[in-house]
Amino acid sequence: MWKNCLIGAISVVMAMSGSAEASVHPDSQPVGLQIEAEAMTEAALAFLATLDEGQRALVMFNLDDRAAREAWSNLPTPMAPRAGLSINMLDDQQRIALHGLLTRGLSSEGYGEALQIVALEDALHHRLLDTIAQEGASWSEEEREQANAFLTSYDPENFWVRIFGLPGSPAWSWVFDGHHLAITATVVDNRVAYTPVFLGAAPQTRMTGRAGGQRALQHELDRVADLMASLNTDQVSAIVQGENRADADTFAGPDWVPDARAEATGMRGSELTRDQKLMLHMAIREFVGSAPYAISDAWLAQIEADGIDALRLAWWGDSSDLSHRFMLRITGPSIHIDFAREGQTEEGDVNHLHIVVRDPSNDYGESWLESHYAASHDAP
């Protein structure tokens, strides 16, 4: 069996290093993509069927409402208010139906990571509660009001869903977001575009309590650590761009336009060895793995068709110690990944990760939507 696995891994590297003909373009995998699109549609319609008229008015938006589609954020709600329906507005039946959409709209790994991120809000709530108890007496009234606003917002029920267009129509979209989590899926003609995606974790490692030792986003961190540890001196010189990068695109939302050419800095994929190219492929697979498998496989096929040589890798921070602040950027024609460990906090730790995944060629499904409207003469 191990021989078959090795042959498969080598085939992946050869495909990524070679021409586009060696790879499978996502458009050649219509059956799996159609199955995923139809499953999402059925789950979204089932969720909408549980809502009353007032709730449907809150959750549904026009697909051409670009500002609303791009209004996702990783920030807590006191800093970035959300629209739509939050979990705490739903009854038990409606919550079950919402999770039906999430389970059909994410892979098993993606759903598990999303639940982990949501659960971490309890940890933040209790940490802030302890801080208020220890230090709050010395705060100003304004500081106490701000702290209480954040205390209320750190809540596993403070995550929001929005649906754009009508599920079952040729083009529609859904968004699920809250603090440290944003999933955007756009269905166009039985294909699913799956960006932007934001994943964050604070604390990334639970240090105390009954959940002590649990880690979020650890697989992504491990894959990147393996790749960075494999680099030689010349490769490190090529990939490292500076000590740190402030205001990285890990906070990107409506103001950021993905363009792989705009950030073509760092080490070229062609500078990696075959083993390192496989490590990079495995890391990218983790980063796009929130999507259902047919969708992530098609996306990976497109990245492979672009070729590993088309990728650029840039690093800010200490490349030898991922326990301190860093940022990795992987950029190519159809993939843009920012992965960062955030800077030191007032609590004195850097136990805080951010990931954003974009598609410069089809973010929000815009490329597919343009083609769809051109073919149907039915632009919004």
C-alpha cells in the first residue's frame, strides 16, 4: 500500500511541475461539482423553509448586493456589526437546519474546524470575564462599557448567516461568518466558488481547563512548519521579506482586490526541490480543505494546471521559529493564502492564528458570474 501512496504523491508533484495537460481541469469534473452544488441548494432551501417571513426578510439579500456580499469580517461584532440571522435568533429546529447547510457546505474537516473556532468564543468570554474581575475596578466607565460589549459578543451563538439570491436558481450564494470565521460559497451553473474563506483561532492552543491541550488549525501550522524546516540557506534568503508585516491581508474584506501579480514577491516555486513541492502541495491542500471534497479537488486541479512554478512564497518574521509572530503568503494565478501568527497581546502570548484564502481568478465567483450573465443576457 505504501508503494501506491508514494506513486500517487510523485504523480502529484510531476503534475504540479509540468504542463497543464498533466492535470485535470475543474471543468472536466462536472458530476462531483454538480452533486455538491445540488446538496448545498437542497440544504439551503430546507433551512429557509424553517424560517418565518420576518426571518427570511433578514437573511435573504439580492445577489447583486455587492456591499453586503463583501461585508464579512474576522473581527468581533462590536468592531464589525453583522447583518442577516445569528444563531441566537434561531429555535432548535432552525439550528438543526442551519447545521444541515453547514455540513453540506463544508468538508468534514472544515465543519470540524468551524465548530472548534465557534467553541473558542467561550474561552475568550471567560478570559475577559476574569480580566474584568481582576482589573475592572480601576477602569473608566467607557472602558467598562467597551469590555462588556466584547464580553457579550464572545458567544458561540453570535455567528451569522446570509443568503444571496434564491437557492435553486442558476446563481446564488451563502455566507456564514462571525469572529474568526467567514465562509463564502457561490453557486453558478452547478459549480461552487469557495472564496473568500477566513479561519482564525485565539487561543490556538487551549492551555488550561477541561479542554486543555486542544489545538485549532494545527494541521495547517504543521504543514507550514515542515516546509519551512526543509529550506536551505539560499531558499530562506529568497523567501524572507522582513521581520514582520503589519496590517496583513488576514484582515482583508471588501477593500481588498485579489491580484496575484500585485504581490509577486518572494521565492519562486521553481526554486523548491521535488520533496518541497510535495510539502507545499500538502500545505495548500490543508488551506483549501474547508470546501467539500469535489470542490477542493477541482480547485487543487486548477492550481496544479497553473503549475508550481507559477507560485510565489513570501515570509515575514523568524523562519526558524513559528512560535513567534510570522506571516506566510502563497500567491498564484488561482490561489492566494495569507497565514499569520498574530503579534504579542496584552496577555503576553502569541497564541493566535489567522488564515485567509482567496482566488485571484474567481473570488466571490465573479468570473463565473460574468460568464453566466453574458451567456444568459440576464445580468442583475
